[in-house]
Amino acid sequence: MTEISCDCKKKQRTAEDQKNLIHRLNRIEGQIRGIKGMVEDGAYCVDILTQISAVQAALNGFNKVLLSDHIKTCVVDDIKAGKEEVIDELLVTLQKIMK
């Protein structure tokens, strides 16, 4: 797996929060492997499309959890610290994920 690197901020999560996010991602990864297997096995298109829809819903759920945590922690903390530019960052992020 390729590691993504950037000059980004870091986020400290509780062990429970990290476990929950990883669990969600593992399920999504399993769903993707299942779709790959369906394609390899020549599954019916509608069945594959149905599974893709389930993956998209799972990713949307992951986004909701992560975005909620981000707003409640990172954004609130930055605003309290006088870093109001975090609002512009949040707006840009929302525009990207709401395409």
C-alpha cells in the first residue's frame, strides 16, 4: 500500500474512534474485494451495480462520521484558538465532498 504524505495537520484520535473508523474501512475494503470477485466470476451487471451502491452508501457513512468528528473537534478548537481560516478550509472541503 502506498503511503500518502503531505504537509497536513495531524489528528489525534481516541483508540475507540480509530478502531471504529478502521472497522468501517475494513468492511468497505471487503465489499470492494467482493465486487472484484463478482466481476471475475462474470456476475450479472445489476448485481454488481447493487453492490457498488452499497459501497457508496458505506463511504458516505464514513464521511459523515469523519466530518462530524472534524467539526466537533478540529474546527471548534481552531475557532477557539482564533484560527478562523479553518472555516474557509471547511467550506472548501464541503464543496469537494458534495459534488
